[in-house]
Amino acid sequence: MMNTDVLIIGSGLAALTTALHLAQTQRVTVVTKKTLQDSASAWAQGGIAAVLANDDTLDAHIRDTLIAGAGLCDENSVRYVVEHGRAAVQWLVDMGVPFTADADNATGFHLTREGGHSVRRIIHAADATGRAVQRTLCEQIKQHPNVTLLEHHIAIDLITGAKLGLADQRCYGCYVLDNLTGKIKTFMAGHTVLATGGAGKVYLYTTNPDVATGDGVAMAWRAGCRVANMEFMQFHPTCLYHPQAKSFLISEAVRGEGGLLKLADGTRFMPQYDERAELAPRDIVARAIDSEMKKRGQDCVYLDISHQPAEFITSHFPNIYQRCLDLGIDITRQPIPIVPAAHYTCGGVVTDLSARTDLANLYAVGEVAHTGLHGANRLASNSLLECLVFGQAAAMAILASEPSVAALVPEWDDSRVTDADEAIVISHNWDELRRFMWDYVGIVRTDKRLARAAHRIALLHDEIDEYYQHFRVSNDLIELRNLVVTADLIVRCAQLRHESRGLHTSRDYPTTANDAIDTVLTPILSKMTL
């Protein structure tokens, strides 16, 4: 049994921001299933969108976000995040994040432009912004005496009033598996924060790290929290297509700095799909690429920035340049082969503007949350901004709230289970799930495809539930269990949306409805086993 003031599950930007805003007065425990640097935040290349320049306005950033969100953004959430953008970025600057400088810019920093933005407003650290931000905040976390960091620990399930036989709707902590020892620890916490990231690994092809398995969404759902808009999975238009490249993203900023999308013969195609061409929002660009690939039977298309000076390319995109060069692609002379890949989960656990969920003392920040900011399609580089703003909002709410206190919490009981006799069930089901999700619940959907996916998910659900009830938990089993729940939520949301909007494109419902309505799912706890 372990006690802490605040338990934060995850180690990306949302988690670290929340922790650092609390650590002056609270005992904070951060648990992460791999290492502190293993998160989608660390992989982020582009940057952070914020109104910093004199020729930019809050209204312009709000307008761009609302347009990209295809009518489904919560305008109050959008305004809250945008209005807190400058202060959030300044906090990072004060922390020492080495953003790319530009003496000719009044802000002192280089600002780039990405798809869907009407002006240059993306502050960045070359083409590895996430890594620079994470490295800086990780150094702060490791040095803070009030922060306990537990790497190689994966959360299993939240401890709630319902599970303790209490009448209250409250979170009291979490059961956590120590992957190094195999022991399960019981964490009692005054406040619990889900900062587990997204669910890109539910798909076969993704830009996400291996840890993005929908853990927070699944745990919150099992605990009784509402989940919304899971059908809106953003597929990044430009993931490097190469047999030796795993999940390597080609930043949106490459198109922002003049990169052009072309077919194998060098022909551009984006002007046929949108007047903004390569700078259209991601959903439009991803659908266009998917359409061209299927129409022509091609495995990829190409992103070409070779018309820019070589020095410009290597200075702006040093990491992309080097990674491609290692694979035999010189982007100063050759186009980059790319395909769309699952990138960002726009839906998630329903929260308010203080990051509070439906359970008292349980918060969700970052990609795991549905705040209303992203609507039906996230605007580029708004994700890191959301982590910063809501990380601070969660900390403020925690400091203003009474902590949970439980008189008696049982420790994890594994006396009636045994060690698994074989692991092939897990690996086979993992592979099957990701393949049919890619085939049936991808960029373009139909009722028939969704029904097929739902049928297979139901079969996997029963099989995994039986496995979970009889064998000791492992990291792979926990992740697979969460992926199946998350896949089910994605399909159920998609089946309820009888229109095409933003990231959800249906051949059976090709038009956009007049009214923009969120898809909100409410769990029935008595019927839930997983």
C-alpha cells in the first residue's frame, strides 16, 4: 500500500506540466509504463501554436481552430486555451526550453506555419520540439524533492467508490503493476490524474510510440466516466513510407515551408481537392492522399521540398533530413515517400475546463481527454498547447479541492489466478485487432465495415476477458485489454454518427448534418466486465 497526495499516470507534457505546477506544495507520484521520455509528446516535431506575433490575434487563432474542427469545437474551450497560450509558452521559455531563435522576428523566435493556420504562429525547436520540451521538463522533475518518479509501472485499474462498495462517485487511487518485479502495488491518492496519451496503437499503421494503447480512456470508462467523440481519429497525412522506418512522422511544417505533395510522376494533386492545397487541414489532406493511392493502386505518394535551398532544408529540418538520409533518401534532392497513419485521438474522457471528469478527484489532461478543443479535427500544433493549459488548470483545481480519503482499500488479490500457459493468445489477438481496425475503421468508413469490426471486437472482448479472469496480469495483457475497450468505443461512436464530418468520413452518409452534435457514450457499470 502506497500513499501520495497526487498520483499522475503518464509522463508526457500534460503529466509533467501538472506535476511541476503541484510539486511546490504536494507530494506527487508520477508512474509511467516505460521511461520518462517514452511518450507521444517527445515524438512531436512541429511545435506549439500560440498567438505571439504582432500580426496575429486571439480571434484569428480561435477562428482557425473552429474551422479545422468542422463545427464541433466547444467555443468556450477553444477561447480558454487560446487566451492562455502566450503564458503557457512563456512558462516553457522560463523553464529553459531552447526554442529556435530568429533575431529578425519581434518575438525573438522563429515562427512557422502549418496546415489550417492563417498566419505563422508555431513556435518550435527545429523539427524536434517535443523532445526539447520533454528533456527540459524531465530535468526539472528528476531534481524536484516532492516528485517520486516510478518508471516501468503500468496502471491496471482505478480504485473507485463503486469498487469499494461505497455510494460515492469518487476516485481513490489506482492498482499498478511494477513491470520490473511483477508485483502489483496499491496506490492511494488524494487526487488521481490520467495523462496517458492517445490510442494510435489500435491501428496497424501509426505515428505513435508503442505506449499509446488507450489505457486512460479504457480505465476511465470502466470506472464509470463518459467518453466522447472517439470516432474522430486523426490520420496524419505524412508518415514516412519505408520498410525500415517505424512510425516516423514527417512534420506538418515541411508543407508549411513549401513542401508539395506529388504523385510518382511528379504531378501535384492537392489543388484539385482544396483551394488551400498542401496547407489544408489534416483531415482533408489525408483523405486526398488516401483517395489518390486507392484510385491509382499506389502504395504511397511523395512529399517534395527539394526545390528549397539545401541549407534551408538541413537547418529547418535537421532530424528529418538525417533520418531520411540514413535510409538512402536525400530530401534536398529527392521527394519523400509518405502515407497517412493514425496520429491523434481527438475524442476521449469527458472533462470540464478544470480537467475534472465525472468521478470526483479524477482528472484527465492531454490527449486522453475530451475538452471540446479539437472538435472533429485537431488543428496542427494545438495538442502541446492543450497539454500545457489544461495541465495547469488541473493543478489549480486540485489545489482548490479536498482530497479523497478511504478508510479501507483492499490490496490486489491474485490468489485465484495462475501464470499464463502461453502468450500466443495475446500476440495473435493484438495483431488481429490492429489489422481489422485499419481495414474497417480507417480514413473512409461504411456501415458494413463498422459492423464487421464490431463483430470481431465482441469476440475478442470475450476471449480477452476470460484470459484476464484466469491468468496473472502482464504489461501486454493490460495493454491488449485496454486496446479492445478503446476499439469498441471508437466503433460505437462511429456507428452513431450518421454524417461525414471532419475526420469521420462515411460512404453511407456522405453529407454533413446541419446540427453539430458530440457523440457521448455513458457506461452502464453493471454490464461491464472489461
